Amino acid sequence: KKIVQEQISLINTIKALLFYCCILLLTPCRVILCTTNNLVCSNSYVILLALYQITHPGGKLSFMGSEFGQFIEWREYESLEWFLLSYDTHAGVQRFFRDANRLYLREKSLYEQDHGWEGFRWLDADNAGQSVLAYRRIAGDGEETLCVLHFSPDKCIYRLGVPQAGVYEELINSDDPAYGGSGKVHKTPLMSEDIPAQGMAQSLVLERPPVGGMILKSVR
């Protein structure tokens, strides 16, 4: 059992490193011009990476300064560049890290079964056409959160399969204006529909945020 857990931990580490390399390749400059009249700053990718890290199984590690999008690496001989928080984009990144960390502590499904497959189930793992990853995080008592990550700057409608019928609430969305996003969030609860998707009998219709993600949870 110990060997299996070590193998899972190694796999998670490799996945995180590969994902980080992809982010670096995708963001060679600080600002990327994408769809018409839509400017996505590199902080969107920073927040997306953070959301992936927080919702994926395994331990979390963040270098000092990344929680507010510091440009340079941390230097042991000087203070962090706190003056960057006077800029809305950096303040937005810090607000996201704050809210995401609080959510992580509140939702046991995100950490309770980190070292085994019982706490993780794929929903959408090979959707290259829409640049989407979706998966379930599961606590020991069966309580779940649903995680959806979108790696494209395009905005469109996405159907997500859900494990049970009912009403779902968006717990956090990286495209919230408070984090510097464009506001493609779900402010009201979502009712599942009797339409199959991703192997599930029920599904939700979501508006995917550009270069962003969300966490959902069944509330009744």
C-alpha cells in the first residue's frame, strides 16, 4: 500500500510539473491578445494553474510572491514586491488565492482522500477540441465537488455530466471580476437536466470562462 501511495504521489508531481511547463509555453509574454475585444492577461493563467493545483490530489506548494503574481522570482536578500498590490491585476490574483485557500479548508472533498483513487474521478479527460478538463473530488462520506478547467480564451457553452440530479451551486469561478476576470460566472444555482453527458445520466449547462475554471457542488 505504501508503494502504491508513493507511486501516486510521484505521478501527481510529474503531472503538476508538466502542467506548469505547458503554462510557461503558453505565456511567453505578459499579455496575450485573443478573441475580439477581449484581452486576457497572463494572471489568468496564473489563477488557472492555482485552481488546478488546489483541486488536484496531492500536496500544495507555492513560492513566495506567486500569490499576488510577482513577476520576478523570490530573492532571499530583499522583500517581496508588495507595491504590485496597488495594481488591480495583482490585487485580483491575491484575492483569488485568499478565497481559494479558504474554500480548500472548507471543502473536505478537496483534501480528505488525497492519496488514493477513491477521492478522484475523471469526468472529461480527453476533450482536446474544447480544451477542457473536468473531474470529481470525493470525500470519505461521499460528499463531492466538481471541478472544470478551461484552457482556451474562447467563450462558449459547455455541458457537464453530474453524478446526481439536483441543484448545483458555483463555489468559486476564476473569471469573477473580483479576480480580474470578465464576469462569466453563474450567480444563481443551476438545475441539472435529464440529458446524459460524460457517462452520467444528468448534466448541467455551463458558460465556460475564458482561460479559467470553476468549482461546483450539489446543494440539494
